[in-house]
Amino acid sequence: MASQRPPSSIGRPSSRSGSAVPIAGRLPTAVRPPPTAIRVATGMVPGTSGHPGMRGGPIATPGVLSAQIKVTDRPVTQQGLSGMKTGMKGPQRQILDKSYYLGLLRSKINELTTETSKLHKEIDNYNQENSVYLSYEKRAEGLAAEIKDLQGHLADFNMLVDKLNTNTEMEEMINDYNILKAHNDSEAESIDSIFTERREREEAIRAIEEEIRRERRVADEIVQAMPAAKQEKYFTMTTANEELLQELTVLQEELDILITRKEDYHAELAHSHIKQEVVRLHETLLALKAKRDAMEAEHKSSPQEEREQLFKQVKEDNQEIASMERQLTEIRDRMGQITEEIRQLEQDSEEAQGECQQKYKELKKKEEEIDRYLESFEESRAQEQEKMTQSQENIVSLLEHCSRNMLRLHQVDTVTASELRDMQEVLVSKETEVVQSESTAKGLTTESQRLQQDLEKVQQLEGKITGELSTLKERVGTMESELLTYRDLDTLRHTGEEKKKRLQEDRVSLTQRRDSFKQLLDEMNQKYETLKTKLQENETHAQRQSSPLNLRRVTTPRSPRTSPNMWRSTTRVSSTPCRTTGVKHASTGASKNVSVNVMMKWSAHGIVSH
């Protein structure tokens, strides 16, 4: 029965859905595209109105079946595939009136207020952190200064512990303290002087800058007071000056680049002997070319011009001699100044090293004492040995005397008190003498050890002084040798004249070689021209030029005079054309001459190749 009952939506209008029965002459609602601001019915769930026969559902018409249904792709999440989301429930606003916009504006204002409050909170937190950071930074600076002071105290204590461990005496520590204090006082005075000098310089710089600004104001006033033409000229000149300065900077940069490249080339040249030889030969070639040009110009010049050139050369030579004499006087003056500076430096060093000199004198005195002691050591040793032998003999004699006395006591029952007292006194005196001799021997051994140590120290100091003296003597010797070389101008002139003569001889020999090469070159050119004309007049050559491809197939009959070796020589010579330009050696000219003679022979037999 349900299937026989018509749908409830047929025959009555529906106020909630737009799927009423279509009127005649009107398209069905399911076929038309829905409006953009359509309102969803309140009692309907979106997505459930697609089934026919339901409340608010569309009528099953052919238009519905013919409409395109767009199925969206299923979204992919992190945990896999999820189902399609249904439409949003609830009614939506169809008419956007004033209240809607007011609500939207209020929501946006609330969002802005919350965002500004968040920003204010962040700013407050940042300011608080910044203040805490500044306080921490100040505290860290104070702690760093305290750490530095404590490190200084620790270094002082460590030094004191080292001094105590090395058994350093108090006087030496006091001397070191006084030296350090004097050094620190001098450094403090120098720092104060530098600070005052810096302040004076800064004040002078400020005064100069103020003067520059004042001069610029005066210059601007002068420029403003100028007429228009002069102002325009001034501005054009200033712009030109700026352009020239920019160009100067660019050229300076290019010059720096070229200087660096030159240094790189010099470094490469220093590592390669072949390049050095090439550069030397190139320089000699350029010098010889310049001399050749000068000689040619001199040869072409008239006697009047030669006389003027000689006068000019004499003037230049006189100027050069005067400049050399002036340089010589300057060198002598400089030598005098250097000797004076050396003497003054020696005096200053003697004054500055007063303490060192005093210590050196003390050590010298000790060395003299040690020398005297060593010189008199054998004598004193012999004397002490004599004393020891005498004391030993005395001891032996006393012992013998004691033994005799003991025997006498044994023999004689009664001894007087006076004799016994005398014997005891003699024994005591001899014992004291023995003790004194032993103490003097011990003192002499200790004194000899101490003097031996002082002698070793003095020998070390003497070695250092001798080394310094040897270095100073070497320096003085080098300076004297340099002075001798600069002082002996006659030898320098003699060597210069010898070098000049040698170069002139080289020039003469090179000019002779050049003339011979020129003559040989002219002969070779003449022979070449004659052979060229003969070659052009030859019929076989013309045929070979007209048909170069058929030439390879032609078999030329050999003459009985030509051998296979000669045929190979023809092919080799024909592959290398006669080049007469750039002849640099006599051997090349000879080889060219031989090749020309061979070609003349071949041309006689008709074998000359193109």
C-alpha cells in the first residue's frame, strides 16, 4: 500500500523545500542551479534529501538523473583514510543586514583586542627580561673584574710560592720588587704622557676641523657672492674634480692589481731559471735594438746634429758626474751622521746599562780575585802542606815524647807535679794547634769550591761577552768593507769603463754579424725570386696547379742520375716551402742555401714539386 500511495509532496506546495510540482512551461527546480544565498530548511539534515519519496526530497524526474553529480575526493589524514564530512547543521543567514555586520565587526574587534593584549604582555615580558639582562650584565662585568683581581693575587701568591720553593733570599725579592716598581712607575708616566699627548692631539684636531668648517662657510659665502657664470664654472670644475678623483681611485686600483700581478710574475720568475734566462736575453735584445736604432739615427744624422748630440751627451755626462759627486758627499755626510749616531747610541747604552756595568765590574773584581787566588793557590797549598807536615812531625815527636814519658813514669815511680803540669800544657797546646790546622784546611776547601763556582760563572759570562764582541767585530768589518767599496771611486769608474768597452766590442761584433746576415738574406732572397720565376714558367707546375688531383696518379720517370735517397729528399723539401724571413743563425742560412741548390738540380731534371 505504501507503494500505491503517491508521495505526500505531490499536489501541495512545500514551504520549506524548493522541490514542488513543476508548473507547465517552467523548468523543474532540480534542473536549475541553486542560488548562492539559499537558506537551508531548519527541519532538514543536509545530505538526506537526495532520496525520492522523502519529506522535502526531489521528485524523480528525468532532469534529476541528467544532472552532473560531483563527488569530492576523500581526504587523507595522518592516521589513514577518513570518511566524507557531512554538511554543517543549523540554519544559515540568507540576508546580510546591519546586525550581521555589527556582530562580525564586534567579533573582529574582540580578536584584535585579544591580540593587542597578547602583544602587550609579550612586550612587558621582553622589557622585564631586558632589565634583568642588563642587571645580569652589570653583575657579570663586576664579577669579571673581581675574577681578574683574584687572578692577579693568585699569580702573586704562585710567584711567592715559587720563590719559597727555590730558596730565594729576601734581598733578591726586594730588589726584584724595586725593579718592577720602577718599571711600573716609568710605564705609568709614559701612559700619562701618551694620554696627555692624545688629548692635545684631539683638541688640535677639533680646532682644525672647526677651522675647516669655518673656511668652508667662507668659501660657500664667496661662491654665493660670485656671479652666475663664475658659479656655473666653479660647479663644473668641482664636478670635474670629483670625476677625476673617481678616475684616480679606479686607476689606483688598477695600479694595485698590476703591482700584485707583477709581484706574482716576479715570484714565478724567481722559481724558473729558464724564464730568467729568457728575460735576460729579451732585455739584452731590446737594449741592442735600441742601440741599433740609435746608431742608425746617428749614421743618418748630419755633422751639425752629431755635434749637437755630442754637446748634449757631454752636458748629460757632466750632470751625471755632478750628481754622483753630490751623492758621494751625501753618502759621506750620512756616514758621519751614522758614526755619530753609533757613538751616541754607545754612550746611551752605557748610561742605560749602568747597573749592568756595575755588576760587570763587580764580576770583574771577583774574577781578578779568583785569578789571584788561582795564581797563589799553589804557593798557599805548598805552605799549608808544609804546615801540615810540620804539625804531623810535631805530633809524632809529641807522641814519642809522651811514650818516653810514659816509659819514664813506668820506670820512675814518683814524678814531680811541675813536670806533669808542663807536660799537660804542652799536650793541650799541641791539640789546639791540630784543631786549628784542621779548621783552616776545611775553610780553605770550602773557599776553593766557592771560588771555583764563581770562576765557572765568570767563564760563562766571558763566553757571552766574547760572542757579542765577535758579532760586533763582524758588523764593524762589514761596515768597513762597505765603506771601502764606496770610498774607492776610481775602481768603480774603472769597472764601469771596462764594462762600457766590453759592451762596445759586443756592439761591433753584433753589427758585423747583422751585416753578414743581411748580405746572406739578400742573396737568399735573390735566389728565391729566381727560383720562383723559373717555377712559374715551368709547364709541369702549371699543369699541377690546374689539376692537383691527377698529379698523384702521374708516375714521373726517374732520371738515371737521381737516386731513391734523392727522391726522398725531394719529397721532404717539397713539404717545407722556402722561408727566408727571420733568419737568426748562420747554420739556418747554410741549410737554406743547400736546399736552394738541391731545388735547382731538381728543376733541371723536372722534379720540382709545388
